[in-house]
Amino acid sequence: MKQFSLRRLRIRAARVGAEVGEAVNMFAGVAAVWFGFTSLAFATYYIPSESMQPSLEVGDRIVVSKWAYGYSRHTLPLGLGSLLPENWDGRIGWGSPRRGDVVVLWDDRQDLTLIKRVIGVPGDIVAMREGRLFINGAQVDRTLIEARTYRENADPRDAVRVRLYEERLPGGRTHPIYERGDDNWLDEYGPEVVPAGHVFVMGDNRDNSADSRAPEGPGFVRFENIVGRAETVLYTFERCRHEDGLYCPRGRVWRGL
């Protein structure tokens, strides 16, 4: 009788072991697929700040194409690229960012992942004069759309007044920007030449963005530090309250950036 009971226990243990092994293999396979997909194809990122308003808002989850320009250590998920030796700092590239692209990048100065818009490409001369953007000596066109008032997520007690413009970069690509005024802390800059293998980036919320203009910002961004190109907003959670006279953003999901 004891031998029969032991035999049954061994059979059950073997079955449990086989089921556990199958579960481990399944999860390992799922993890491998996820790792490969987020390293080589697409990944999602959360927007934590207001520097890219009105194109992106706090709480947006965006889709980023990692294969758009190529691969470097910074395209690896979960910050695994930081574990690689420092001399593994090259790039397998087949494309370069264009003016107007929205990119996710790694900022070495702050050890942070940022999202900004490419304004200058290698060889461009970038300057700001009284709040107006100049590229290669020519003032970039902007068209006033409307005035807006909204509450910031960082300090919702006070309303912020901005002007919404449509900016047209050389080559014809357009995007919206916010301006609080033309005499703020980063409204005078340059001129500076964008070095080879680098881009100059700015936030669409021009007076609330620590970007390539700012002393504490990322400066000229190396191609190797670009994680990928932001394509669209996958989903978002509306954070603002609907109040009379105040703008509450909506309608960004699945639209191009």
C-alpha cells in the first residue's frame, strides 16, 4: 500500500514538474518576443511633462518606432544599454532624423529620457532672436491661430496664457507651438552650427522646455542617443477639468505628430 502511495506521489510530482516547466518555457518565450519587439520594432513611452504641448500632453502614451533610424545601445528596453561597456557606443544606422520629427532621446547630462522635436539637422545654423526661430539665417514662418488659457499640471492653481501658432520649418513641414511671449529665458540663442552626426531639438511649448537651447538641457543630441521616432498617441487619460474660458485638450489619439 505504501509503495502504491509513493508511486502515485511520484507521478503527481512529475506531472507538476512538467507543468511548471511548460509554464516557465511559455513565459520565457513571451519575454523573449517582448524583448525583441520592444528592442527592434516599437515601444511605448509615457509623457511626464508639458514641454511638448500642444502636440503632446501629460499622461499621453506614445508609440515610438525604434527601426526608423537604426539601433544603438539606447534602443534596448529597461535601460539595459547602460550595462554595456562604454566603448560599445556606436550606431547601426540607415536613416537620419528630419526637421520636424518628434524623437525620444537619452540625455547624458541629466540621465533622463526626453521627447523633443528636431529643429536643426547637421550643418544647420540655428538662432533665436526675440522669440523668433531662425534657421540658416532665415526667419521661420509662424501663423497665429488663437489665444488659449489652461491650467498646468505642475501647478494647477494659476492659469497660463499662451498663443497658439502654426510653425512652418524649411522644407514645408508644419506643427503647432505655444508661446507665452517673445522675451522669455530662452528667446535669445546662438547662432550655433549643428555638428555632423547631431541634431538640435526643441519642445513645442517653447517657453516651458529645457531643450538644446538650455544650459541644463541635452545640447546637440548625437544620433546614437536617439531612441526612436514618435509616431502617434496610443491612448491618453484626460487630466484637465472642463472650466469656462479654459482650454482642455482632446483629440490627439492616433494622429500623426
